[in-house]
Amino acid sequence: MNNKTVVNLVISSVIAIFFVSFVYALDEQSCVKFTGTGTFTLQGTLNNVKETTDTLKEIKRNVGIYIYSMRITKELDRSKKISLKFKCGRGLGLENPESLTYVSLSNVDQTTDNNGKNTQLKISEFFYQQSIKDKFIVSFGKLDFTSHFADNEYAKDKNTQFITDIFACDKSVCQIPQRLAIKLSYVLTPKFNISYGYFVTDIEHIDASGVNIFQITYKHADKNGTCKTYIWENNNHDLRENNLKAGKYGFGISIDREVNNVLAIFGRFGYKNSCSTKDTKDSIMPISVSWNSGMQLKGSILSKSRINDTIGIAIGQIYLKSIKNNNMPETAMELYYRICLNKNIAITPAIQYIKNPKCGNFSKNNNIFCYCVRTQFAF
């Protein structure tokens, strides 16, 4: 990082401290609940990688990214609430057109959701939720798909858990923009519930341009954990024809389970019926299958005094619908250790490894090693 980046990070940290102090004071005077985080990530490559897909120049890169997020929740009564989440950040990361030109499908970056070039504040979620007799729940507004469907308890948050994208979500699911959406959930029994969601992809064609998803959730009785099976269908015809990442339909399963007081395991599998692969431009990657599996350990396995620390290790693969003769999967691995300094501050060093990036198609990189040091302030 250059000196200008360091200065910006320091200034941003000071602003964040004043902001947290303000929110604490406001929270004590009202019934509105505030939660927020500030995440600062230093990330780089440990080996030489190709600078772009069109050059033979090999370089090592080091980048800095910072992200702020805040959620405001107002409970109108026991059965109603409004939730609003703001997010802003800055940093291009390792995988972008100005650095490594998307070296992998797994995406090793800490994402900022705004192309990384500005610190514009955005609303990532804004919805109203109504519960009827604790059985039927309706959520309506701007919903984050990955927070409501196909999620996993031990592999879903890139700020506190795995940073590689393949471990935070099902990469086979079509890319769903955060726009207008509705979620309907019904609790069949304490163990089973069903959910349906409709996510609008084109606000001008609400009734004929969106993604439908149906999910069944089973909660384990004896240990903490869930098993979620889901199927989705994309009826956005523009996406089908022009964006091969979209796909027509797909299904998946996500499992997480606490084995004992120290160990928890998880797994996720997704399949997508990808569209035609006639266009073989570098930007088009028709993912067909994605799977990942791993475990989370509590720090108490190393020392009783580190009970709040967590260790995560995972492996996953992505398969493309055949583009060229080479259709070997891309393999991703990650190891992290989240060190909790206190209840508000945590530091997470991590190592990432990508084998056969982009399944050998359009990438001049054979294997990629990355390091990551992530510092998070939470309130």
C-alpha cells in the first residue's frame, strides 16, 4: 500500500471511532437497535501471478480494503419490525480489471459492493417483516439473497469467517441484484419450515423478470445446526440470453452442524443448468457445479483462555459447463484464525490457495497463493 492509502485508512478509523461513540449514545436514549462493523483488510499474493490475461508480466500485489456497515432495527411490536442496513467501502482488491483481471472463479477478495472506486454509502437491505401467530412470516423490501436463502451458519460472513467467496455462498446460484423482493415463510413444526422468495431483477418488469426460490429448512434437535435444500428458477429472459452466469434453474443443499463444544462442520453443494456456451469471452463463466466443505474449531482447542477465538479450514471446487477441452475444476482452499482481542475487536490472519484458476480457461495463472490480515471493529 502507498502512503496515501495508509493515511486514508487512519482517517477512516478516526471517523469510525467518533461514529461508534455517537451510535452508543443514541442507542441508550431510544428503543432502536444499532449494530455495526468496520473491517480493514490487507491482502496480497505470495507468489508471482500474471498481471492480466493479455500480458506475460508476472507481479506480486498487495492491496488494502475497508468496509463499514451498520444495521438499524426498529421493533414496532412483538410481531413487526423494520430493518435497514447501510454499507460503504473502498478498495479494488486483487480480482478486478485494473489488477489481475478476475484470476479465479472462487473470488479471493473482500468485496465492497461498489466496484471499490468510491466510498458511496449504499443501502444493502431495507425491509419490513411481519409475523402472524409465530407461524407465518412475511418479509418485503430490499433483501439480500445470501442472508435469507442458501446460507450456512459457519460459512456465510466474509467479515468474520472465510473471505473466499466460494465458502460464503453458493456460486452456482445466478447473480441476483439486491432490489425489490418478498419472502414468505411458514413454520410447519419446531424442526421444519418452508420458505418462498421472489427477487425482482428488472424493476420495470416486476411480474415477468425475476428469480423464484423455494427452500425447506430442517433444524437438528440434539445439536445446533440446520439442513437446507432449495431449488430456484430464473425467468428473466434477458439474463438467460445475454448473461451465461444467470442460468435457467438450479438446486442445492447446505448443511451445518455442531458436533461438540469445540467442533462444527459444514457443507454446501449447488448445481445450475447453465445456458449455451457459444460465446467464450473471458468475462463469461458458465458455472455448472459448485461444492465446498469444511470445519470450524473454537480456540479453546489450543488454549482454554482462547475460547472466543475461532479456526476455520475449508476446501471447495467449481466446475464449468465445458467451454474448451480442458474442463478440470478450479479448487479453492482457505485456513483462517480469528483472534478476539476483546468483545469489540478481532484480528484474522488467513491463507488462501487457488489451484487451476478458471478451470484452466482464459487464465494464464496455474496456482495462486494469497495472504490476508483482516481487522474488525464491532459494536
